[in-house]
Amino acid sequence: MRNIGLIVGREFRERVYKKSFIITTILMPLLMILLSAAPSLIMAFAESDNKQITVIDESGIVAPRLTSGEELSFEISDKELSEAIIEASQNEDNFGVLYIGKDIVANPNDVRLYTSSSSSLMLEESIAGQIEEVIESERLKEYNIENIDEILKKVEATVHLTTFRTDKEEQSAASSAIASSLTGLVLGFLLYFILVIYGSMVMQSVIEEKSSRILEVMVSTVKPFEMLMGKILGIALVAAVQIAVWGVLLVIFSALIMPALMPDNILDSVQQVQAGADVAAIATQQELSPELLTAMASVLDTGHIATIITLVLLFTVGGFLLYASLYAAVGASVDEAQDAQQFTTIITLPIIVAFVVIMMIMKDPNSAVVYWCSMIPFTSPIVMVARMPSGIPAWEIALSLALLYATFVLCVWGAAKIYKVGIFMHGSKPSFKDLWRWLRY
Amino acid sequence: MSNIISAEHITKRFSAHTALDDVSVEIPRGSVYGLLGPNGAGKTTLIRTITRISLPDEGRILFDGRPITQQDIFRIGYLPEERGLYRKMKVGDEALFLAQLKGLKRHEALVRLKEWFERFGIEEWWNKKVEELSKGMAQKIQFIVTVLHRPELLIFDEPFSGFDPINANLLKEEILRLRDEGATVIFSTHNMSSVEEICDHITLINKSHNVLSGRVDDIRRAHGGNIFSVQYRGDGKALAERIQGICEILEQEEATVGLSSLKIHIERNEDIRSTVSLINDAVELRQFTETIPSMNDIFIRAVNGGL
């Protein structure tokens, strides 16, 4: 135990006190914010591209009701079609000519758009949509119903389901398939991201002894298990510190930069939903999808949040440790980093499987596949977290966690054996009998 | 005198060859024990079996009379032939880290390290990075770290390789000092002069076998018989042809000026007189004396199959 502590300390100090570590730790969140802000910045600085369209309306019904927007502006003209087209092609600002037939209400296909440059699908749909609305309302008028507009407004409805569990344990826990799979996906990506950065760091660190030739001194001083465990925990600590710093910096930077770029009323809306307000109403009011709102509301529910965060941390840390021990095993079995490439790809495959399973949770959070994947340690960190919002019995979560951490220790133990056997076997292929002897030695 | 290490019938096979074939070695407590042998003889493999890095296919290692366990490893200080340090660390930090791994408390390690750094006159290295050190400098640090926790048994694999004569001498003195303080020292080498100076016991391993084992004095006396040095003037080639078959030529030095010399081994006592007369026939014999062989002679004869 003491040796593990010493090794953890060395791994941690050697990395954290390096200039390059400090620089990346500070620069990374800045970079992330700049990258995520880039599209909106570009949008803000780009010139708005307003397209002028000359409208020739033989029917006289449609043209006055076309509304010009940011992208489109309509100009009604009484000129002959051919004349208008020639004029439009000579004027650079003019995008084209829209011709609307005389009997448009009866024959909605009598619409043509003449352009000098290629038009976009969005543009065409926007024009067609506007014309459709005009035609529909004209046709309705022909039925001569009183107060038709009011009736229509009353009839219109959007349905969104908010579901509540009714079994004993978590009566009020709102379960939303979207919320859970969203959390699962986010955490899955987070874990994958952490592994890509720090997993190979673990591997490098295991290879370090071989390349610096201190290997034999170390094996004759500490048990390989202690050494690998120390390395994994040490780098996990580095990861924790770096991610925590990133988190804090991200919050600070976004507090400074984000308000300018994000609709700040989303959070207010989320709070209103939590307070029991009508989701659909607020959603339409804020032009947000109601699904997203419920999802955010149940994710951000403060009553839930403490337990969920604790569990999520336990699973993420466990998942990292487990995969890190696999990286350590790869490091133990190769002499140089180049030889490890193919193994590292295989290691991350179960994470991909977990992503697929998350999609299944949307259909049924309690199906057999989902259940087993939330128990099997290699997928459980992601799948169980995604399942959790749908209310899992405590013993299932406890079992899954226990399995995860037990497998981690087992993997380190196995990696240590590989390490020890791999060092001085010099090409003699061990038989199973030999392996058994080695495992007990 | 009890044995601190007994290796009993150790056999270790690798896929291509057998590195150790039924080798038994007994290392008395308090001795300086030399493991000799040409490159590839199996010295390092034997050391790795003793330090439990490598598992023997047959046989067993006894430490203090009972089978060796992982716990015993902390009573051993081992300086491997393949030695390195973490290159990016500061010398002092690294020495402290390794010393603590060997079970020393931080404070105690610090005190002892300062002592050793002073003794070697290298205090100013403390804050240097390891990668700035030369090979010899790094080796001094490795030596210090190996002996710092005062283990009962010290094992050095080729400790003198990479050292200049002055530092090699310093190392020799330190090894003897450690022996005087009660440690048992095993070291492997093919540097014969160091063997005569500091070893009291040796084992000679050649081609995976234990060829010769025992106290240095006893071995020299046992093999001291019938080695003669001859000083002569005349045709050395003719002389060599003449005495071939009756004795073994160990060394021959042809001098253009002064006397040439020859070192021979005569197997049977009754051949001595005839050998002398053969030499006398071939060249002008100026001197004929019996000598006690150096370990170097014994080593060469053993390796060439003359024993």
C-alpha cells in the first residue's frame, strides 16, 4: 500500500509540475470556448445575404400577402414576364422572378421561379410554404364559415407526454427516455474523450520503465501489481485535477463570453417547467422543442441531482480505471508504443457497443440486452448511467458498481502478471502449465 | 558459517537454449562472492532467479535456509546490469523516491542520502536532472540507491562496467566497507583482477554449468600445482613445437630484445624433468620457476576446458 502511494505521488508530480501540463490545462478551455463560439461569431460577422425577388402575380391574391424576411424580400411588379426576367438578370442585387398564375387557388402548380443563379432548397421551400398558406386560407374562405380564424386557433394542439413512475420507490421521479439517453450519450462521450487522452498516458507510463531501462530495478523493488496500480491511480488523479480545472475555467470563461452568444432565457424556461408549468406553452413561447425542455428539466432537477452526480462519478471513475487497466495491460505486453496501436483500437470497441445500446434504452430501458449491458463492466459505466433516470432498484446499481470495481482490480492483477511474465521470457512461448505457475508465483 | 543463499539444482530453459543446467551455488553469509564466467554463460540468469525476477524451471532458492519469498526481496539490494533511471526526474527526488520504495522513511532516506552524496563528493548534483548526468555519474547514483537501505545481501551485476579506473577503485573500497559492516556481497564480473582483490569465494559458470566453486585461496592453491614460468632466449616457435603434447602452453611472449617468456602447465609431476630437458634442447633456458596461477589463468583454463 505504501509503495502504491509513493508511485501515485511520483506519477502525479512528474506530470502536474510540467510546464506543458500547466499550459494545456489553461489553454484547453479557452480553445474549446472559441471553437464552440466560432460558428456564431462567423454568422455575426458575415454580411447578411438578402435576396430580392420580383413577383409577378396574375391572380393578385398572393403577392400582397408574401412577407419579406431576413433572407428574402419581395417586390411586386406589373411588368411583362420576359421583360422582368431580362431586368432581373441585369441587376446584380436581384435574385430572380417569381411568376404566379392567374388561377392559382384552383391550380396551385402554376408557379414558376426564374433565377440567374442556382437557388437553394431552403429558399424554394420557404417561398412554396408561404404560397401554400395563402392558397389554403383562400380555399377555406370559400366555405363561408364564420370566425374561421378563431376556430382554427382553438383546434390547434401539440401533445407532449410527461411520464411519472408510480411504483413504490420513486413515485415522483419523472422518467424521460430522452433525458436518460442524453445523459448516457454525454457521459459516454466524456468517458471516451477521457480515455483517449489519459488511457494512452497510462500506456506510455508503463512503457517508460522499459525504455528508460529502470525496469529491472523496479521489478526487484516493488510488485508489478503495486507499480501498475500506482501508475493508474496516479494518472487518474492527474486526470481528475485537469478536468476539474477545465470545468472551473470553462464555467468562468463561459460566464464571461456566453451570454452574448446564447439565448439566456432557456434556463428560465427550464425552471418554469420544473415549477410545473405547461411544457408545450413555454416551448412554443421560447421556440424550443418541448422534448428538449423536459429532458433538461429532469436532468437539472435538484432533488435528484446529488444522488445522480455521486453515482455518475462512481461509474465514470470506475469506467476510467477499468479501461486504464486495459491500457496498462497493453503497455505491459509491448516494448514500444508503436507496437500498441492495434490493441488500443480494440480496447475502445466496447464503448461503441455501449453507444448502440443507449439507442435501445430509448425503446425499452428494461430489455434484456440493456439489462445485461448495464451489468457487464465494460459497458456498464455508460449504459447504467443512461438507465438510471428511469428508476433502477438500488441493488442493481450496487451490484453493477461492485462488478465494475472488482473487474478493475482483476484486470490490474492480470496486467501485472503479463508484465512480469513478459519481461524476461525472451520469446519462449509459455504453456498453460507455465502460465499457471506464473500466476501463483 | 551459514549460507545466506543456497541455489539448489537450478535449471532454466529458454526456447532456444538452456541458460542454466543443474547449477548449485552456496553463498556463505558475510562473504564477497564472485560469479565469474564469459558473456552468455548464465550469470545474469542465475542472479535473476535469486532476485525472483525469473522463475527457475527446476530447483529452488533458499534464503537463510528456507525457500525465498517476496518479502525477502526487501532484504536484498540489487544493481542489475541493465540499469537506468527515470530520465526526467531530478537526481535528489529520484534517489528519495527509490529509497522510500525500499522501505526507508522519508526523513531517514534524506539523511542517509546526504551522507552518501557527501562521501562521493556529488552534493551539487542533487538538483540536476538525471538526463544531464553522464553514464558513470548515473551509475554512482544507482549504486547509492542500491545500498542505501542497508540490505543484508547485495547483488551487483557487472558493477565495474562503465567506470573509469579511479571510480572502479572507489567502488571496490565501498564494497569492502559494506562487507565489513556485515553485508554479504555477490557480484558478477569478467574483470579478473577485481576478483583477486576483493572476492573470498567464487563460482565459475561456463556454458550454463557450474564449472568451479569455492574459496579463492583454496582454488588458487588447488590449481597452483605445476604452473611454471620459463625465461629463455631463442626460437620460440621451435620451442612450442617441441614441448607440445607433454605440457600445455598458457602464455607465450616473444621478445626481440632480452628474454622471451613462457607460461606452461605440466599435468604430471614425472613429466617435469623431461619438459625441462626438451626446453633446454630447443632454446637457451635462463629461468624455470613454479608460479601460483592468477585467477585469470584459472579462468582461461577453465573456459577452454583445461580443468
